[in-house]
Amino acid sequence: MKKNAFLILFILLMTSKAYTQNYGYGSRYSSGYRSGLYKLKIGFKFSPNITLNEVETTKDFRDLEASGINLKMSLGPIIDLYFAEKYAFSTGLWYTVKGESYSVGNNFYNNDLFAEYPLSTDERVGNKAAFNLQYLQVPVTLKIFSDGVFSDTPVYLQFGGIFDLKIAEKPIDKASNPLFQYSQRVGNQPSIFNMGDVGLLLGLGFEKRISGGDDSFIFGIQYQRGLTEINNTKAYKDLITKNGLILLDLGLKF
């Protein structure tokens, strides 16, 4: 029995070694941590981003509209797990801030809730509701590399899904933020935004080796498209917000 076990182990090791030699697991894209079944590379990115909002409203929220774009940031580690020379499963854990903003007409205050609970002496009429939403993001994506475009600079296409978990919801200028004022008058004061989001991710970029070594610079453009409404669907069912992100990825890969 023991002889058979050692024989099977020996065959697996030899097969794994031969497979690694034949396919390399991203060997053209620097060494990384390597096993017989995969090659692991880790990096870190910093990404300025622009949040794009889409808003649908009815009833009490019919005076709200999406308000421009918001410049925020995202940062965190990147983990690329190569399972073939030009293919990698790519994930990470990114701290991402999204800006949500609405333009608000003065008629917003002409509803039953504000009639019953008028503005206090510390509040004033506002025409913009802005929030910083902080998320932890986990991408689940595939990267496809090509080294035929630039010498010693692999180009990659990235696509897949992304999962967002909200960790903070920060209203800006509470005293004149109409949507925050509204939330303070709703029973139990529920959060305006849901706990998370699910989206699609599409990216394009390249990795430039540093002085011909194993480390490389990362430069890319990424688009994230939220698939679910991010407003609290119970208390704010008449306010539907979906967002998208455009990110400029800058980073290092080791």
C-alpha cells in the first residue's frame, strides 16, 4: 500500500514538473511565487476614480436628479493567480470611495414629512444632496495577457464581476443636505443606501517591467457597472440609484 502511494506521488510530481516547464504559468511576465499548478503574483494599486450616477425617482423624490460626476479614489492589493502562461484569475481587496450626489429642487420640501416635521433652526433649505460611500470591493475576474503589442510590456484585458460591501455612509453638509434631512424624519432612521452592490468589471492595461527585472509598473483603465439599486429598498423604494465607476489604475506588481 505504501509503495503504491509513493508511486502515485512520484508520478504526480513528475507530471506537475513537466507541465510547468511546458507552459510556464506566466513565466514571460516575471517569476512570482510558483508551484506545479499555478503561479502567484501580488501587487498594489492606487486608482483615482469618477463616479457616474443614474437616478429614477417618483412621488416624494420626483424633484431629485443625478448631479454630475464625483472624483474619488480606490486602493488595495491585487492578486493574480496564473493557471496558464497567458491567463490569470485576478482578485484583490480594494478600499473604494464612491461619491453619490443629487440636485434637489425646492419643491422637495413640499411633502407631508416636512409639513409634519419642519426644518429646525439648525437646518436650512438646500439644493444638493451629496454622500461619500465607502466600500470594500472584491473582484472576481479573468485576465488575458498578450506580449505581441509592445516589447517586454504585456498588455492585458480584464473582465468579470465585482462585489461591494458598504462600510460607511457619510453625508456631506448635513445642515443643508435635503436627503439627509429627509432621512432624519423617517421612522427608525434607516440608512439611505443598501449594504452592498454587485457589478460588472471591464479593464484594459499594461505591465511595464522595471529595469528588465521581475517587478513591473501597472497602468490601466477600468470600468465598473453596478447592476443593483444601491438605495434602501424599503424606506426609499421611490428613489432608485445605480452607479458606475471609471478608474485609472496605477500600481506595482511584485
